[in-house]
Amino acid sequence: MASGSALIFDEEMIRYKLLWTDPVCEIEVPERLTVSYEALQTHGVAQRCTRVPVRQATEQEILLAHSEEYLEAVKQTPKMTVEELKAFSKKYNDVYFHQNIYHCAKLAVGAALQLVDSVMKREVRNGMALVRPPGHHSQRSAANGFCVFNNVAIAALYAKKIYNLNRVLIVDWDVHHGQGVQYCFEEDPSVLYFSWHRYEHQTFWPNLPESDYTSVGKGKGSGFNINLPWNKVGMTNSDYLAAFFHVLLPAAYEFDPELVLVSAGFDSAIGDPEGEMCASPEIFAHLTQLLMPLATGKMCVVLEGGYNLTSLAQSVCQTVQTLLGDPAPRLSGLGAACESALESIQNVRKAQSSYWSCFKHIETHSETSTKRPRLDEKNGGTKEPAEPAPETNTEKKTQEIVWPEPLPRTSACVRTVIAPPPGVELSLPEGCQHLEDVSQSTTKEVQSIRDKHFQDITDQNILQPLGNIISVLDQMMNKEVCNGCIVVSDLSVSVCCAFQHALIGLAERTMVVFIGDGNIPVITNDGKVFLVQICAEEPEEKCVNHLSLCLREGESFTAGFMQAVLGLILPLAYEFNPGLVLGVVGESSMKTHLAPVWGHLTSLLQGVAQGRTLTLLQGYDKDLVEVTVAALSGNPVPPLGALGAPKPEDVQLIEKQRQRLQKRWSSVQEGWGLLRCTGN
């Protein structure tokens, strides 16, 4: 099994710069690459990565996405004078050429292809290529927006050709629309392209109507192009997470990619002069974490934009640390997306509802679009009064924005420990160890708990796992381990023990995710616990800190389960912001289809509580134990396959719970309208 993360960087790609005065292009500087790599070195991240050498892309590889005429034109630039380079640059939009840029552009493409090779050959699990020039704006016969060759588009075409891939996902979180990638694949159903970008009703560069949510692809590629336009600046962590939970991840899971490519532009981070957004560098740790369960972990991240050198370096570090498996930092203050982001998300889901089963139940009889009028191209005015630009726009460009430096991210000595039943031998993945024998002091504590809460219990099969539970929680608190998996015989006793001990010092708030029927001894009315229960039999409905979903076994179980995970469980988990996730699997009739979706839920929840998860599994189920351990240790979980449509009754159930919980939780409040069923 592949392990490790690749890092590709070569100083050669810094050896070009702007040779004349151009206010538009002056932000694209060599330091973008050097500060990113130096930050990785300073924080000890680069040293932990697998170094992969850079190579030049061949002409045939470049021609996968570009015309011969364009390639021949670029090949002439090394021999040009400065004046000739300046004149050549003016043929294109917002780009500059240098005598060394053709060489650097070949290295940038080659680096992306080296990364694809390393991941697809399973020499590493994932990786990042720090490249320059960027690529996502360049088109078949044109340079554009600092981009010469389209690095990620070529990488996708190369992966399809060399490795016979049928489904490639490209996630473009740069703040500009990667129109070059869109043009390349807009008729191709084998590539799903998702881009969010600053748009402001077509008033922001590249000012294209095809950057709007209405551009969904063409012909056989219809539905495989997803544009999410940001129509105001200042988008936050909450807005970015909402876009992932309610647009990207549902479509990505239904698409079931074999490879994930990320056009990683960090001009969407706080402080960037281009993006003017307010999302912190830490958000990229979470976006990366949320993508890692897809494609059995095969992910290639390729640098695009990013022009504030401080936030760029911080964001790159956050991304690579997550690729390496470091626990994601906790995010505080999360809640509802802003009204503008909500409008864009709703519009995208409606536009895509004809193509994706996960969106087919979107309510269509009410109009949610409040699109502003387009600029009248003939006279430069507007057909109606346009919304005024935010008053802070000019201020943001002139005054320095300050934000807290991300806290250090440290990994526990051991990622995951497991305590299987006595006599069961398991082959453990990398990053996972068997739990050692409990200490004498832990044994005494178990006896104390028994005397206080379970005086009538003498069965050692019930009591023995309690020592394991206390031992793992103590090791979490001491940062010796990150998470653990324990097989128990009595769920009620084990949960009570874990819950009581966790509240002593490990976590002020605990999120309990319970898969099973019946009740477990968890108190939810004091605000310290949020209980999620997924069951086959209707449970008692409790307070606003209790989400219960009754899902039935069957063909659509997986689709309904993942709809609930992405639309409700993850938003609530991030808003609740627990210090510990307690995952509990008990007796249930759902176990036939449970292991794969449980693995994905466990993996997705690694983004909260800094990855601190204790999983209690009632009875030994080999498949369930293996997928749990894989998810906890950061190893790939089995793909779910292409998801079909959830059952209408499941969608109605999810919506009913959303309406009940919106009184307390802003991440699911009225106004989302994201999971309403049409009743058809």
C-alpha cells in the first residue's frame, strides 16, 4: 500500500520575472515559489515529504492540451529581445513572457506529470507540486492570466491516456475562474471540473459569461462543469465549507473519481490583493482533508495563484501538512454561509439538478436567484441600476490586513491504536499499532468506575475493554496518540465509561456518532454533547443537540447515508466544534451496507476535533474493524462506487430534521433550502 506524500520543487522555476513595467502582472513574482518552499522547510514539513525530481514535459505531452501553432510560437521566446517579448505578450491577456519562461513552463508541466506518475504508480499516496508559471487560465492556442501551458489540464489528459482513467475530478479553489480548464473539458464527461471564483456578476476578471453557474458543460459533457461564482468579496471559512458540503462533495461522491487533481490557487485566502477574501489559511487544511477519502486517496495538488506572500506560504504549509496526515486545526466561529454565498450555492444546485441525482430533489417552484443585471457591453452602462461595489474594496487594497498566524500543528507519536478482542490477530496499516497492556493505575480506575456505576457487573468481557478506553483517552490527552478503535461487548457500559472519562480533561464538548438502534447513556441537554444517531428503527426524538435519522437498508441506503453526512452531519460537526468525536457502532440491521459508508464518515470527521476520535465497535466484524482503522490512520477507505439517487423518503426525513435543528444551529437554518423535496 502506498504511503507518504510527494513534494516537487525546483529552483529553476524562479528564474524568470517581469522585465518591464506592468501594474497587472507585477504581482506574479519569483518569491511566490521561494517563500512557499522556505516555509515548508522552516516548519519541518519539506523534510518529511518524498522528494520527486522535476523533468521537462515533452512536446507531445504539451500538445495534449495545446495547438502546434501555439507551441511553436512560445518556442521562439528564448531568442526574443525584451521589446519583442513585450510585443508578444500583448497578443494575449494579462500575461508576460521572459527568455526563460518556456523552459520554466515545460518544467511546471513536467512536475505535474511526475506527480501524477508517482501517485498512480502508488510510490506515494498523494503530493504537491510547487510550480511556476501557473496554468489554469491558458487555453489551447493562447497564454492567459500569467499562465503559459495548462499544467493541470495536461495532467488530467496524461492520466487518462497513460493510466486508462475514466473519471478524473479537478477541483479549482483559485479565486479566479480557470476558464482554460473549462474550455478543455466542457464536452468531456470523463472529467468533472469544479471551480469557485470571484465573479461579482461578471465585473471581475476574466469577465466571462461562461464563468457563471449557468455554464454546465456541452453535449456529453453537460453537468460535468460546475461553476460556483462568488458575487461579493469577503467570503469566509463558513462559505467555503458550505460550498464543499452542498455542491462539490455531493457531486464528487456521485461521480466517484479515480484521481483528484487540485488547481491550488491561494489567492482565495485572506490578505490576497486579488481575492479580497477572508478565509483563513487553516481552511485549506480542511478542504484537503475533505477531498482525501475520494479516489482511494490519490490526490495531486498543483500550485496556481497566490499573491500575498504571507498567506500563500501559510496556506501551502496547511495543505501539505494535511497531505502528510497531520491533524487538521480546529476552526472556531463557524456558522451559516452569507446570503450571497447561499444564493450562489442554491443557483448552482438548481442548474445542476438535471444532471446529478444528489440535486434532483431541489425545490424548483420558488425563484432563489437574485442575479444582478449584466453590464451593457455596447455603452458600458447598465440596463438597470447595478448594486454598488462594497465600500471596503478600495480600503482593502491600501491598508494592510492582519490575521493570526496559524498555530503549530503537531502529530502524535502514534496516529492510531487498536484494541481488538483477545485472540484476534490483525494486519495493521502504517500509522497504526496495537494498544499496549493497560497500566496498574488504569486498572484501579476501572475498578473505581465499576464500584460507582456498575456494581452488579462482574463479567470481565464487559469490564476489560473499559481499561482500554481509559488508556486510549489518557494517551490522547497526553498527545501520545491521535485516535483509537476498541472492540467492546457491552455498548452501554463502554459508552458511559468513555463519556464520563472524556469530560474529565480531554474535551469540553464531545460529538457522539451512534450507528445502531435503541438508546445509549448520553446526556445531550447540557450543551456539552451533540448526538448523531443513524438507525433502522425510529428513535425517541430529543433536543436540538440530537440528530436522529432512520434510514432503511436497500439499494439507495448509501446515497441516503451520504446525503445526510454531507448535508447535515458535517455542517453540524464543524459548527459544534467538539474536542472529541466518539464513534459508536452497535447492533443494527444496517450492517450489510454499513462498513464502506462508515469508513467515509469516519474519514470525513477527521477534520474536526483535531482528529481526536475514539471508536467503539460492538462485537467483532472484520470488515468494519478494517475500514475503521484505515479511516482513523489516514489510509485509503474503499470507494463507494457511483451513487444513485437517495430515496425521496430519506430526503424528506433529512429535511424534517434540518427544520427541527435550525432553531439552534445556523449552519442548517431556514434560507438554505438545500434539501427540500419537491414531492415528485
